[in-house]
Amino acid sequence: MNSFSINRFWRAFCWVVSVNFRRLIGWTLGYSLITILCELIYWKIREGHPTVSIVHGIAEFFTVFIIIAIGIGLSLIFYDLNKKPRREAYLMLPASNLEKFLSSVFYWTVIWTAGVLLSFAVGDTLRMIFRSLAYGDEWLSAIPVIVENVNPFVNSSLYRFDLLYTVMKIITVTTFLLWLHSLYLLGGTLMRRYAFVVSSVLFILCVIALGKTMSYFNLSMFKMDWGEVDNQYVSSEVGTITYMLCILMPLVACFNYWASYHVFKGFQLITNKWTNYDILKR
């Protein structure tokens, strides 16, 4: 089957959902419990500080936590296929390679992400209920702050600056998230073990290399000038490296997606212990 069929894709997607349903429920409940426990502990540590300050601190921490949880999900995209019966059942699905691949990508990108966000929303709501009943605190959710942190289109602070600065910052964040998604997807497709660790190490090395390059050549991505007397915004500047990254990251992301699908097409019933792609036999 070389053609793409929506019906076959939908049936393959439903199969992926049914197979991973229990895991999704378990992880969602687990993340909800972790959320409320961490929020209550953090609240206890910051007791006496303004509620808004505490909620912003919670949001900053869980922004990173949510991104890590989503990365873990992408790294687990084909983890179940390490078991021979599950691998055999998946490879024998009456769907094309592209349909099977996209069904897994869609599940772990959309459904898993929705589960992570839902788990945080549940945990955050339970924290508000508990603090309100036990201590009379006002109901103040961390969700709006997290949405603003991860979504550049709703970050109102950007719109104080020049149009070019604002547009380039939105494009930079968007292309960065695209590249990050493709990186963890490639790691989850290629590696049978420690996919998240390998992808994270590669990500950290890329960030370090970029930081060292910018430091060595004295480059900056975004620069803002503020008045010396009244500390008011004066002007902003977009660095050359920002334009380069906005071109390079989508290109690398496209390569990662292509490589992920190429590796997936080479899936065999029996394969290497560490990877899903036996390079020595190619």
C-alpha cells in the first residue's frame, strides 16, 4: 500500500490509542499527583510571600516539567515495539508505512500532550481547592502563566517592542519547538533504549555549542536598549545569528522527520538490541 488513506490512518490511530490507553491514564493520574504534591510543597516553602509570586514560581517550574514530560512521550513513541508480539502486531496492521508512522506521531504529539496538560490542570485545580478550603487562599491558577510561557503568540510582553523584533522572536520560538519535537521524535524512532537520555544529551550539546559560538564571536540573538535615567524601552535589535537559526532549525527539523520515517520503514521483527536501524546491514 503506497497511497495514503484517511480511513486506514484512522483505524491505525484507533489501534494505537487502544493499546496505549491504560498507560495514558496511569501517567495522567501520576502527573496529577506529582503536580499537586510539588505545588503544595513549593507553597509551604514560600509561605508568607504574595500569592501571585508563588503562582508564578510554580508556573516557571512546571513549564520546564511539562516540556520534559512531552519529550519523554516522544521518546516512548515506539518503546512498546521492543516486545516481539506487539512489534509483530504493529507491523502487520493493514495500513501503509506512512499511515502507521503518522498515527503514532499524532498520538504521542497530540493525545499525550493533551494528557500531560490535563494532568497539570487537574493537579493545579486540586491545589486551589485544598488551599482555599484549608487556608482561605484566593483561587489563582498557574495555567495562564504557563500558556504565556510556551506560546509566543499570547506573550503580551513581546508586543511592547518593534514589529520586527516581535515577529522574529515568535518565529524563533516556533522553529525551536519544531526542531525540539523532531529531535526527540528521531531519538524515539532510532533508539530502542535510553532514547530520552540520548536525545537530551544531544540537545544539551547543541545548546552548549551554540552558547560557546555566540560567546566566542560576541554574538547576541536579541538585544534591547533601555534608557539610563528612566529605564524605559528605547530600541531593540535582532542579531544575524537569529536569522541563521530561523533558517537552519526548520531545515534540520525536516531532515529529522525524514530520517525518523526512513528508520521506521526499516523496522524489522528482529533488530539490533540498541537501535531500530541496523546500520551495518545497510
